[in-house]
Amino acid sequence: MKELLEYRDNMSLRDVLNRLEKLEIIDSAQEWIEFRKVRNAATHEYPDNEDEVIEAINNMLAAYKKIKLIYENIKKIFSN
């Protein structure tokens, strides 16, 4: 897509996400920020916090399902 050529190395993640949202490649930049929070929570949990680990795993599974749908949408966009 020609629109993606506007990407610059110095763009913040938020800028990139906002651009992808504007191009309707992702539904929500904020949702991707939430995915990162889920990832961060999961990677910083310790095994002795069993309830928090279980919650983090459940959140990761929910995020995975959404990300997989987004990935399928991206494949459709770029295969045309």
C-alpha cells in the first residue's frame, strides 16, 4: 500500500498505531496498547502469584484470538 510508505523510523509506536487505525488496518490503536499491557503483565508475573498468572494467561488467550483475526484481515488487505 502506498500509504504505508509514509512510515519513518523515528515514529513512536503510538504514531504507527494511529496511522494503521486511520488506514483501517487495525480497528483501534488503543486496543494494541492494551495488548502490550497484557504482554507486559504476563511477562512480569512470578510463579508464586498463581491467581495473577492464571489471569495473565487468560488475558493473553483473549488477546491472541483478537490478534489472529487482525492478522487474517491484514493478509486479505495485502493480497489484493
